[in-house]
Amino acid sequence: MRMGLVEQDANTGRYDLGGFALELGLASLARLDPVRLAGPVLDDLCERTGETVALAMWGNCGATCVRWLEAGGPVTVTLRTGVVLPLLSSATGLAFAAFYRSPYLRRMLDAEIEVAAAVRNAPPAALRAALAVQLDEVRRHGIARAAGSVTPGVNGFSAPVFNHAGRMVAAMTLLGTIGSFDMDWDSPTAQLTREAAAALSRRLGHGGLEAAAGAGSSVSGDAAAGSDAARA
């Protein structure tokens, strides 16, 4: 007890983890590597869906593919490690836009909106308003989707992965060809992608020690930050 590993409730007499034990646990969680821990989860999602799966993380240039696995079927969808995905038109980018918290993301969104507005000859304010509605829908369903917008003929789902502090640290993405890839929000492919992202989040300590310690940001807080970026 003197080391702070356990503490006793003065009212009930029961013992619980002490402050020092919680600090040790949180420090250990902070050292967890999402890329390494994602391996078995990606394997399982690929096997269960028969589709290409990928893990993306936020890098210096934006939402970056750091690991991918193809199913090896008759029709394959391939990604390249290190490719940076657009925020507005890819499922992975939309997942980051909805849930990730970064001033740089806001600047990237603004830049992509300006380019899209010029291409479509539309006012940027209108695109920002449409994006805000789209991101609200992503947060409601807990997953982003995109149909043939980055690669013709390819659909995708992408769900956020959170760490022990409730911060988005990665996106779990599932890709398949149009015609055989169900894009409904409640489809089995969508549900399996959400479950895989949740499984990796649990491996990273999400929903564990941060609740006991009262530390970290909530998912809604990160979502609110993304919403502000869309409306800025």
C-alpha cells in the first residue's frame, strides 16, 4: 500500500488498484504498437470476409496505409504500403476526418475542399456543409464508407481504432469489388469491419484502464473535434 499499488476504501474497507499501479498500467498501454497487434485481427477479418483488408495510421502526409493483406481470390484489390489516402473521397480518409484529432487534419481538409470546389465549380461553403452531414452519418454508424471514388470498381468500409486514452490511432479498412461488396451500413461486411476495429481497440486497452483512472479523451470528444474541422 505504501508504494501505491493498492489502496483501501475508507468507507467499505475494500481494496482496489492504487494510483501508482494505474500509472504503471497506463504507461504500459502507451507502449503498445497498433501495427504489430493488428496482425491477427487483419488475418481474421480477411479470412472471414474473403476481401482485402488494410490498416492505416496518421502520418506526416495524412492517412497512410501501413499494412495490408489480400484475400487471394479470383479478383483482388491491392494497396501499396505507404500510400496516402484522400480525406474526402476514401473510406479510410473519411474515418480519420470523422474521428481523428489533429490541427494538420483540419488544414488538409481545407486544402482538399478548395481543390474539390474548383474542380466542381462549387462554393467551398457548400462542400463543407455537405461534408459535415456526411461525417455526422459516419459517426452515427461508427464506420465510414466509399463507393468507387478512389479506385473505380472498388468499394470500402473503414472503422476507427482507439487506444487506451480514447484517441483514434488507426483505421481498419475492408475493400472489395462493386457488385459483390455489400455497402449497406448494417451489412455483414460493415459489422465485421466494426468488430475488427473494436477488437484491435481492446488490444490497445480501449475501455480498460482509462475508465478506472478517469484519464483520456472520449470518443465523442474526438468526434466533436472532427465535426469542428468539417464546419471550419
